[in-house]
Amino acid sequence: MTLIDAGKAVRELQKTNGISNAELARKAATSPQQVIRWRTQVNMKLHTMQLICEAMGAEVQEFLHLGK
């Protein structure tokens, strides 16, 4: 089994969708500081992945693929 890097997936989704940290924070109803933490996390709860994906209009499967 290959483990994913959740932070890498967040960064890649942001890059693909052209979403800044501030914009993601607004869409996810959180702070820009939290988005910065997400971008550096290797591990992440499924709930957080779902929140990020919903905010960026992505599927969890896409998130998991980007983290490889």
C-alpha cells in the first residue's frame, strides 16, 4: 500500500484550481493559518479531506490520487 501525503494533495488541488490560501480558508470557513497547516500535514482525518474537497469542488478520490 502506498501512503499519500495529504499536504501535497492540498497544494496540488489548490494549484490545479487556482485557489489561494485565503480563498480556500473562506470557502472552508476556517482561517488562513489552518490552511497553511493543512498544506504541511502528511496525515489528515477523512473529515478534513472531505471539507477541503467540498470547498474546492473535488472528489476525495482525486485528492487521494494527487497525494501519491
